[in-house]
Amino acid sequence: MQVTVSILAEIPEELHESLKGFLETHPAWDQDRVYAAAVSLFLLQNGQSQGDRTPSRVYLDTLFDYAH
């Protein structure tokens, strides 16, 4: 069973506008999917997954829409 947690984040307005534009042209994506992909990729790129495959799994599942 996959448990999800809601977060509240403030982002620059310009980034929000870009995100809205992306979501309007990519109906398979939603804001939650974008955030999960972005956070998991950030953790992978910054070495926070040492020995833990969770960020890799979440990133790939999100990227290829396995969870939906």
C-alpha cells in the first residue's frame, strides 16, 4: 500500500506559470506527479539515496506513470 503525504510549498510566480503551461499541454501529468518527480530526481542527483532505492523507484514510477 502506497501512503502519500500532502505538502504546502511556495514557489516563484514565474515557475507556477510555467508549471500551469506544462500541465495544460500534458494532460497525463498533474501537479502532484510533477512534484513527486522533481523531489525524487533532486534527491537522486544530490546523493540522498545512499543505499535507499526509494527515490529511484518513485522517480521511475512517476515518470512512467506506474502509480496511476
